[in-house]
Amino acid sequence: MSTTRTTTPASVAYALRWPALFVILAGEVMDLLDALITSIAGPTIVRDLGGGETLIQWLAAGYTIAMASGLLIGGRLGDIYGRRRMFMLGMAGFTLMSLACALAQAPEMLIVFRVLQGLVGAVMLPQGLGMIKEMFPPDEIAGAFGAFGPIMGLSAVGGPILAGWLVDADLFGWGWRTIFAINIPIGVVALLVGARVLPPSRPNPSVRIDLTSAAIASGAMVLLIYPLIQGREHGWPLWSYLMIAGGVAMFALLAVVERRRDRAGLSTLVTPSLFGKKAFTSGLATGMAFFGALLGMSIVFTLFVQFGLGYSPFKAGMAGIARAAGMVVGFVVAQPLNVKLGRTLMHVGEALTAVGFAGFVLTLQWAGDGIGIPAMAPSLAVVGLGMGLAMAPFFDIVLAGVEDHESGSASGVLTSVQQLGGAFGIAVLGTTFFHVLDSSDATTRVGAFRDAAGASMWVAAGLLVLAFVLTFMLPMRAREDEQALDKMAT
């Protein structure tokens, strides 16, 4: 006598967990590539569409501001409507906006589509982490998250090179548009496979979203970043300073509104108790400074090698290999050291990154107008190594004192601040670059761009010194690492 075994949705999702993981990773790769490749293609886009030098800043900053704003509610949308459903909608939207970016005919159109791409990406990305926790048993969770490292490393190394090759190859006569079009087949395949392998949604309509606070937070970000990018172009008029002050005031208003909603028993955008935790608030400030230096440096380096040295997009991508390879090595080296060194590893990474920036400036001065990729590689490798060492323990340590019921909100806020820090760095370092370039008295084009790059790198090094000091306010290790050391000791 045979029996029929009923397959529950949970068992189906569990059985297909590894194919589902690769669909989730596809979304992560699309986001990472879009964050990296637009800096390489930026100068070519400006030459084709116009828009001036600030277009390059807005291509990156518009995306990151939208991502930072959207991440504050993206995770909650998954709780309300189901993570699978929101992931698929986000993936579809990201693919559609990639097509829209590829078809843009004016600078303003491209910036709008980049902002929309960031918003739908913020709907897609938070769902992946939640689905992984649902799909994998505890003994496989580490392996699932471990798959992110190699994929992200390969994307970091190969993304800029791929972008440069696509732009130079001018496939089908599309030029820079191919860097966005490449997302379309990836997104379509991910949607088709995801429809079959992603776990079923588990909606929770009782969850509410604090749209008022979300609007205040988004407005504060725009008020802060917009004048930093556009103010120099208009001669720093009064409105630019008023907008910056307004952005700071709106962040203060956000804190007041959140506390009042919490006292009234209403849903909040951020769990207010988080801001009473020294480690978390210090981590937010550290992340702003650290990621601001890193993302801002990426824009400055691209401007220098393409506009200053006249590199093609592909050669510009090749010039950054040393930094990307150093970052991968840093991540690998950091893994066995995390538990033992904890915060010290962050300090070592931050110090190395600052030394790498200083080394790059000295290299510019030493090599003069004849500077090339081999001369830049050593300092860039040190920058990448420091980045990998510092980033590896960052999230675990910052979240060390967060309670279980606060972890979802804390993760969203921390990731959002990471994106906001990137937008801030792009604005500040990009503005410094163009200001020095305009006022440089160098006698050659390369000399003027060298002055601008050097000044911007010193600003980036200053941000890293600030991050180094703020890191002292973080706990020495993540809670899980402290427990692991206790077990080793006994």
C-alpha cells in the first residue's frame, strides 16, 4: 500500500533554498554593479547627454539618497505584504528602471530614472536577508551568508572593468547605455527562476508604516545633499546654506516626532530606544565618515584618471583593480581575526586606508604629469586592504548592543546611513575636487587635475581620521564574539 505525502509550502521552500539564494544574490549583484559602474561611465555620459560636471555626482548621489530613503520602509513593506512578493516587485521595478536609464535622452531624465531605480532597489534588497533566515536552518545560515563574500568580491573587481569594456566596445552602437541594459537579462532570468524557487510570502497586515517620519527623513537627506552638490556651481548663494541648516533641523524634527509617536503607542520609522545606545549612535556617525570617504574617493579617482589623464573607460576600470583586489584580500584576511581583534581590526583598517590615501597624494606629487597605473597601484592596494579589514567587523560590532526586537529597525537604519554617508562623501569630495580644479594655477591639464585629486584625497583622509576616533566609542567585540572567546577560555 502506498501513501501520498503532502508537500507543504515550507518544505518546498526549504528544498529549494540554494537556488533561491542565487536569485537573491542576483539582486545584490545588480545593486552593487549599478553603484560601481556609473562612476566609470559618468564622463562618457556627460559627453553624450551634457548636464555638466555635477551630473556625475548626481548619478551616484541620486541613487544612494533614494536607496537610503527607501530602505527605511522597504523592510516593513516585506513584513506587511510578504517578502517574496515585494522582492519580485522590487526586482521587476529595478529591471524596468534599468531599461528606462538605458533609453534616457536627457540628463534630467537619467537622474529621475536613477532615483526611481534606487527606490525600487530599496524595496528589493531588504527582503533577501529575511528570506535567507526563513529558508536556512541555523547550521547553514553561516554558509548562506558566506556566499555573499565571493560574489561581492568578484563584482567589486569585475564591475568597473566590465563597465569600461562595455562603454568602449560600443555594442550595437549603444555606448554607455549597455551598462544599464546588462541588468535586463539578469533581471528577467531572476524573475522567471524566482517565481519557481523563492519561498511563499507570509503577509502580516497588522504591521504599520510611519509614512510621516519617512517623508521627514527623505526631505532632510535632500536638503542636506542638494546644496553640497549644486551650491558651488551657483557661487554658494544664501539658499544653499539655508537648505543645509534646514536639513539638520529636519533630522532633529524626525527625532522629536519619533519619540512622540512611540509614547503615543503608534508605529515608528525607527525604534526610539536605539538612540539611547551609545554603540549604535557612535556606529552611525562612524559609518557616515567611513563610507563617505570611500564612496567619495571612487568618484574623485574616476574624474582624475578619465578627465585628467585621458584614460578610456576600460583603462579607468583597469586602473582601479589594485584597490578592488586589496579589498578582497582584506575581507579574506579579516575573517579569522574578527573574533580575537574585534574593534582593533577596524582601527587597523581605517589607519591603513588613511595611509593609502596619503600615499596616493604623495605619489601624485612624486610622479608628476607622467603618472601611470603602476605608480598608483601600491597606494590603491593599501586603500583596498584597509577597506576590507575595516568593513568586515563593522556591522557586527555596531549591532552588538542591539536587542533582538530592535534588530530589524537597527539593520535598516544602519544600511540607510551607509548609503547616506556615500551620498555625503560624493557631494563633499566631488565639490572639493571641482573647486580646486577651478582655482588651480597649474600650468598643465594633468597638473590641475592632480591638484584637485590631491586636495580631495586629503579630505577623505580627514574623514577616516574622524572615523578612527569615533570607533573608540564602539564596543570591543560583537556579543557573539565575546561568547565565543569565553568558550575558548573555559
